[in-house]
Amino acid sequence: MADFQNITENDSYYQNIEQMPLQELLQNINREDQTVPQAVAKVIPQIEKLVSLITQRMKQGGRLFYIGAGTSGRLGIVDASECPPTFGIPHDKVIGIIAGGDTAIRKAVEFAEDNTEQGWKDLQNFNIKPIDTLIGIAASGRTPYVVAAIEKARQQQILTGAITCNPNSPLAQAAEIPIEVIVGAEFITGSTRMKAGTAQKLVLNMISTATMIQLGHIKGNKMVDMQLSNQKLVNRGIKMLMNELQISENEAQALLQKHGSVRKALEK
């Protein structure tokens, strides 16, 4: 395999950033951000392959795990935590794990990402099995906590994927299906919460959304399985029923209250 390239640490294309007028500063950040979707488009075949295999496993009762450190770990947790309310799935079907545990969601835990044993231990707390899927997320592609967990999972015949922003990284080599989104140097040198983080978020959106659609949690273009956990979502559900069934707002509200979900109301 070709040599690892640490592109995420390359020097920014911009100099004297602190001296830029504010408008120019914002325009330059935006200019860099616009390159991210183009980089994601290049890896759609790999995303497609991974989603197809995840869907097969989840149809058989498998779960989807994300594991990462720092920004990457937080992005995995965000994506996982949004699946139950959006798609009506149980909270233990898509699980995000971060180096340093829940404390690290809000506050960095020093050297947690350097522990090569803890990632697999954290996964064992969930009794991860071969029917499950594990996706390692690391912009650099060399985070020890993540790489070691992916290596161990693959040894255990668990399907492994990776989302990284460096080519030919240890993480990509460890995972069965690597997704390498090469976004280049960051606007601020090494600040991978920017373009790399945006790229990871876009890929995670695609993975979870496409998987849930394949699993039947969307009807037409509507979130018929969403949890009615606040008034905004209740109102959205009422509007769905009004449009789909051509009924009044009061009728839709009564149906939703009776059945407790848009899908059940539509299938009445």
C-alpha cells in the first residue's frame, strides 16, 4: 500500500490570518468549505458499499456503532443520538462511543485517544457481536484508540468501516471498508474540526439516513416513524396526516393522538 500522507496537518494555504479583514476572513473560510461536498462526492461508491452491508446486518438484528475521539467522537455521538427521534428506532440500535467516555462529549479528556486497549473495552460493554457494524472515525486516520478498536473488531469478524481525511492511513488499512475524504489543508493549520469535521458529518448523515431509508423508516419523503417528543414534531405529524389523508387539522390531531405515531395513523 502507498505511504501514509498526513495531509490534515499540512500548512494552510492562507497566511497572516489574524490580519485579515473580517469579511475576507469569512469569505475565505466559506471558500474552503465549498470544497468539502466535492471531496465527499468522490467516495460515494465506498459509502454505498458500506450502507448496503450495514442494512443487511441491521435487517438481521445487527447494530451500528461509531467510535472516535475528540471532534470525530462527538460527531458520531450526534449522529447516533439523532436516529431514535428521527426514525423511531430504539436507542440501542445506533451507538456512538467516544474516547474518555461521556465526560469527553463536553470536555477534552487528556490522552484518552492514545489508549490502545480502551476502545475495545468500551465496545465490550455493549456486547458487540459479528452481526454488528463498527465505523471508526478519525480525521488523521491514526488515532490509537480508534485504530486498535477497529483492528480488534475485524479480528472478531465484525464488519468494519472507517471515515478519515488522510490517504493510506493506519485506520484505512485496518478497516474492511475505508472512506477517505481528502479535503486538504485546513484554513487554520491542523484545525480538523473545520473541513475534516464537515466532511465527516456529511458522510455520517449519508450513512445513517440512507440506512434508515433502506430499513423502511421513511414513507414518500416523510419521517413517519419520528418520535412525537415535542410540539413542533406533533405539528409536523398533523400536517403529514392532513396532506396524506386529505383530512382536516382536527381530524389529523385526533388520529395522531389515538395512534401515537404517523405510521400507525396512516395504517389505521
